[in-house]
Amino acid sequence: MKKFALLSFIICHLSFSPAGAQAPWTLRQCCDYAVEHNIAIRQQANQRDQQALQLESAKASRLPDLSASAGENFSFGRGLTADNTYTNTNTSSTSFSVGTSVPIFTGFQIPNQIKLNRLNLEAATAELEKAKNDIRVQVAQAYVQILYDMEIVDVAQRQIAIDSAQVARLQALLDVGRASEAELSQQRATLAQSRLTATQAIGNLRLAYLALTQLLELDSPEGFSIERPVVSLCCESIAAKATAPDAIFADAVAAKPEIQAAALRVTAAERSIDIARAGYMPTLSFNAGLGTNYYTTSGFKADGFGKQLKNNFSQYLGFNLSIPIFNRFQTRNSIRSAKIDRENQQLALDNTKKTLYKEIQTAWYNHIAAAEKLRSSDEARQASADAFRLVQAKYEAGKATITEFNEAKNNYLKTESDLTQARYEYLYQQALLQFYRGEPLQLVAAGL
């Protein structure tokens, strides 16, 4: 029996800490690694980089453009000559030109477009941070689940140890005729059930490790382990009352990136209205260029290529003013569409705030419930531990039945499991409330 308990313990630990495994990961290391390697976050970072490129393009639209062109044309067949007669001629022409244009006034469209793209970049950056926060919360949940499952495995191992000791005791009593085969068989059945419970607990622990490593984008949970801190919470250390949801929400509105991103989208929508209004305003641009050409006609003598290029060299400067008069209501409808988009963005901001407030409310009530559950679980464990010790002493003295012993033992181990769950649930809910206030996500009481 002792060999099986030892074997279960070795399997449990070797499954997650094989030879050559790396050092255990802390919660912060897990969060940092997930933020760096998570595919969804990397995609969000690429979207942010796209917005940065669009901002650069908008700034570059103020610069003059420059283009060059060259052309070669051939003409065949009858055509009108300088003598006002038609004849069959072949002509060819070669042209070269260089031109530039500079926007002078675009109805403030360019500066507003730059501001819009800058706001979009800031919003994308905030959304990237929101994605990072989301993965941090998921990692913390998976991390706490592993810690909880570790405790459950320990409880199951203690249960095996207790049952194994009782099997050994009954075997010794049977050998001297003070216990029956039925009692020993019943205790062995209880031990087998305890072993099954331990096996299931170890399987749940493996799955919890797998879930966390998948969040970290690791290839396999083999060789991966987390730091297991010593967690000791007494009733006196439990916060009597968490900060009110309204106060937490006030801090969250100023700190949470999803609120910042939604607010930036509203401001960006207002810039889109200004851009649409530019359609009502005139635009002015400056144009300049250089050009020359070479021309030949069959049957006529032509100057040389270099001479023609020199003689035909020309330059031009010009301004182009465009005044919108009527464009089939396109500008008007663009403005209306931009205003509708602004209203939608404002509604999205309001909805984001409401969603955040609901999350904070839920976390606050969960924290209060977790604190009460932790106190009750601690009291229940103390009571069940005392009851188990009394029943165990009576059982070993022959004054209690094996059924009474197993019932007291199961009640005690169940309260141990409940206390473990309540402890980690309280620590997580406490950390979550602090996280909503803009603080780093960490299980402070656990020392992570």
C-alpha cells in the first residue's frame, strides 16, 4: 500500500518536472511570455503597425509629387499636310517630360486626415493593450486552476495515506484475531476508491497544465511547471469589505485601454465629419513641369535628334483652382454618414463603459462571496478536523464503526478541498478587483 502511495506521488511530480526541466514559471513570467508569443496579440500588433503606416502616408500627402514620362508614337497612312492636301506619310515622335504638383489648400482635408490617422493609431495601440490584458486574465485563471488542482492532488494523496494506514492497521488486527475479513475488505475498497480519486485529480492537473501551455503557445506541457507558493490565509487577513464598485469603476475608466480606445474612436469619428465637409470647399494646387520632343515625317527633312530636343524644350507653371458646385449630394450624404458613424461610436463607448461596470460589479460581489465562503470553509475545516480526530480515536479504540470512520474522513477531506478552492477563489477575485483599478495582475496574498 505504501508502495502505491509513493508511486502515485512520484508519477504526479515526474509528469510535470522531468529531468532537465526548466525552472518553475511565476505568474508574471507566464503573463509576459503569453503577451510576447500569443498569436492573437501578434495579429493585433500588426493592425497597430498598419495604422502607423497610414499615418505616415497621410503626413506624406503634404509633400509635392514628382513624375517623369517618355513616349514614342508612330503614325501611318493618309493624312493632311501643311499644303492642305492629303498624302500617305509616316510620322514618328518622341517626347520627354517631368512634372510636379503641390497641394496648397484642400479644404483642411489633409490636416484632418493626419489627425484622424493619429487617433486611429492611438486607438489601435489601446486595443492592443486591451488584448494583452485579456490574455493576462486568461493566463491568471489557468495559473490559479493549476494551483487549485495541485492542492486537490495533495488532498487525494493524504486520503490514500490515511486509508493505507487503516488497511495496514486492520491487517495487523486481523492477524491477531481482533478484526474481521469483512472490515479489512471494506477498508481496502475505500482505499481503492481513494486511489481512483487521486488518479482523476492527477488527470485534471495534467489538463490544467495543458490549458496554460496552450495559452502560452508552447508546443507541449512536458518539462513545464509553475511556481507553487506557500499560501496561508487566516480569517483575520481577509478583507472585510472591498472598495465599492463605483470607486473601482472611476479608476477603471481612467486606466482601462478599452475605454480609451472607444473614446478615441469617437474623436476620430468627429474628424471624419470634418474631412467630409472639405467636399464643400475649393481646392488649390500648384503645377510645374518640363518637356521636349523629337518629330519626323517621311519625305521631309528634319533637324537632328539633339537639336530638336533643345529647340522644343519647354517649361510650364500653373495653378489649379477647383470650386465644387454640385456633386449629386455626395458631400452632403458623406457628412450625414460620418455623423451616423460618430453616433455609433458614442454608443459603442457607452456600451463599453456599461460592460466594464457590470464586470466590476460581478467581480465585487464575487469577491464578497469568496471572502464569506473562505471564512465558512475555514470554520468547517476546523470543525471537521476535530470531528475526524475524535472518530479516528474511537475507531482505533473499537468504539466506532468503519462506516463512521470513513464518513468522518470524507467530510474532513471534503472541507480541505473546499477550503483550498475558497482560498484561491478569494485570492483571484481580490487580484481581479485590483487589476480593474489599473494595477498589475498578481496574487498579492500568495506572494506571486
